Amino acid sequence: MWATTLLVKALKLDAEAKAKINTKLTFTDADEIPAGSVGYVAVALEKGLIKGFENNTFRPNAPVTRAQLVHYWIVQMIKWLETTQ
């Protein structure tokens, strides 16, 4: 959860996330996502930064692995490189 919020903030998408605070997320465990974080998750999904898990869960209370963090940053780096070329 914190990694998604951090990533959205690092991309300076706070205003967009705050505007999406009332978004209805479709994850089966969406009710476990804190209300203040819903917009951050919505923006990260919209921008293709995260996908969730195969079983349509987000697992907001699960620890984030190093592999997941690296994936987030690699995806963002690729997108950045594509826009600067």
C-alpha cells in the first residue's frame, strides 16, 4: 500500500489522486484499502503502474517484496524513457 502511494506522490500526481478519492475499486479486497489511499490506487491503476494480483486482489496489508518494488520502478523508468525520445 505504502509503495503505491509513494510512487504516485513521486510522480507528482497527488492532486489527481485526491480527486479520485471516491473511486470504486473493483478488487475483491477493496474494502481493506484505507479511504485516504483509494485515489492513489486508482491513479496507479489508471497509469498502468500496478495491476493487482491474478485473483483480483490488491492485498493492501501484505508486505511488498523487493521484486515488486523493482517492477514498479522499472515500469516507470521505461515510460519515462519512451517520453523523452
